[in-house]
Amino acid sequence: MTSPAPTSGTGPTRPAPPARRVLAQAAFETRTLLGNGEQLLVAVVLPALALIALHLTDVPDLGPGSRTDLATAGVLGLAVVSTAFTGQAIQTGFDRRYGVLRLLGTTPLGRDGLLLAKMLAVAVVLAVQVVLLSVLALALGWWPELAALPGAVLTLALGGAAFVALALVLAGTMRAEAVLAVANLLWVLLLGAGGLVLSADQMPDAVGGLVRWLPSAALGDALRAGLVDGVVPWREWGLLALWALGLGALAARTFRWDD
């Protein structure tokens, strides 16, 4: 009779529960986003500078209402684009380039867990951005109605979902260097003419008629409607939800996990 094989005192190693795996990866993704100087520049510093500049100057004309209130709504939308789109597209594109996504996709975390972790990380970083920018806006004289805040949170969530999906479309179909260039270029274009800070109503009719259907314009208009005008932006919420669903379906169909 052979003796039984020795066993360790701790027993066989088992993977952590799915929720713990996702939370651990989300914490890692969050630290990566917050520890990247270039992404912090785009996510926090540039929106803060934009808010200060819009508060101190009269150009461009942001439309009727308190200039500080209008600027704050637009800059909060810009923060969503900075983190959910630009930062996430660049990070995911280079993760794919260096094989990180392919390796993580074969671990117990799985591909669905990895994508969920990325979404949670974006939500955490976006919450930090919103708090910091809101404190700055309050110091500049912004004072929103408390009743408008839940709707603003929903707007930020829908906008975040739409722009994360757009980030995954780019990061999953283009080379990392192209993602870097296109994501930064789109950030500039959306800031200047995407309806985030400057409403489509303030643009020429031929341009504004097209811009107001973009997810960036829907995000900016929804924040202005809720935080400045005190109305429920049903149209903009619906448009953002459609963009999120459409871009999410496109990302699921076209995303490549390696080059």
C-alpha cells in the first residue's frame, strides 16, 4: 500500500469569488488612472483651468443665465469625456498593445470581469473629478439647487456609459498610437464644437442642428437643463441611453483583445 501524498496545511488554492476579483481589478485600474500624470492633466487640471477661464472671461458667449453656472455644467461634462473616453481609450489601447488584455482575459477574472472592473474604475475616478470640480465651482460662486443633483448624477452616469463604450470601440479596433492621437484630437474637438461647453443653440443653425445629436451635446445639454434651468432633460437622457446601447453593441461586436 502506498502512503498518501503529502498535502499543504492550507489546502488547494482556489480563485477568489467573482465580486472580489472584480473589486480587486477595479482598485488596480483606479490606481493606474489616478497615478498617470498625463491622464490626471486631462482629467482634472485642464477642466479646472477651463472652468476658471470661463468664469473670468466673457468669451465665448455661453447663452442666457449665470455664466458660472453654465460653465460648471459644461466643465462637468468635459470631465466625463476626459475620463470615460480619452483616458480609458488610451489606457485600454496600450493594454491591448502590450498583451495585458489577452493575459487578463484568460485569468479567473475573465473578460466580462475585466470590462466591469474598468467601468467601476471610471465611476470612481469620475466621482473624484466631480467632487474636486464642484468644490472649485462653489468657490467661484456656483450654488446649485439640491433638487437638481440626483438628475445630474443620472446624467453623468449615462454620459459615462456612452463614452466608455466609445472608448472601447476605438481601443478595440485601432492601433495604440492611433488611439492616442484620435482620442486627444476628439477631446479638443468636443471641447470646442461638441456641445459640451458651448450649447448647440449658440452655434450656426447648419452646425448646431447636427451637433445637438452627438452624445457630447446631449451630455452638456442635460447638465445645463438640470443644473441651470431646473428642468428634467428627458430627451437628452433618452439620446444618451441610445448612444450607450448602440456604441456598447458595436464595441462587443468589433473589440479585439490583442493586436
